[in-house]
Amino acid sequence: MNPDKPPVIIDKGKINKYLVKLNELKSQYSDEISSELVHSNDKDSKFKVRKGWFTTVTLWLGSIEKTYKKGSLPISAALVDRINETISLFTSKEFVDKERVAREDIDTANGIIDETIRELERVLQ
């Protein structure tokens, strides 16, 4: 232990909240790409193809990144870099202006969600 650096105080409640939300985003929304646009106010809007889903993913990833920067989430810097890259990708003008979300976009989001879940679960062990 480094005596110059205070120990990290892990907020297990916060980590569990992140895990619940990320698992929900991963498993409770369909990967299907509908032939028609799906809007947030549609009767069945539980599709990852919605831009609103990507906004929610970036907000939660951003919250995790902020918790890391505060020093209260001991995850790898490499994961934080990938989180920041993903946030930049999904908030870029190019992505926002896309007419339709592509399979590749959903796969990228699912990948960072899976990686983040694994890392958060590791922290809780």
C-alpha cells in the first residue's frame, strides 16, 4: 500500500446500481434492427436501435468515468480510456446525424457494456 495515497473507499451500493442499470440496458432492450424507425414514445420502445438508448448508455458510462476520476472506483485506466472513446463516438456529430443506427453501433455499445460489467463485478469480489 502506498502511504502517500489514501486507500480507495469502494461504494458497493453505487457499483451495484451501475451493474443493475448496465445489465438492464444490455438484456431488457432488443438488439433487433426494425425496418421502421422506433421512437422513445412508441408503445414498444425497448430497442437498442433508438438513439435514446445510446444516450442512456453514454450517461451511465459517463457516471462511471466520473466516479473513477473521483478515486472511488478502482477500475483499469484502459477501460476508462475505452469508455471515453465510446462516449466520444456516440456523442459525435457524425453519430448524432446518422439517419439509422447500424449493427456495428449496437455491437460496440454491447461490447463496452459487457467489459464494464465484468470489471465492476471484479471490483466487488
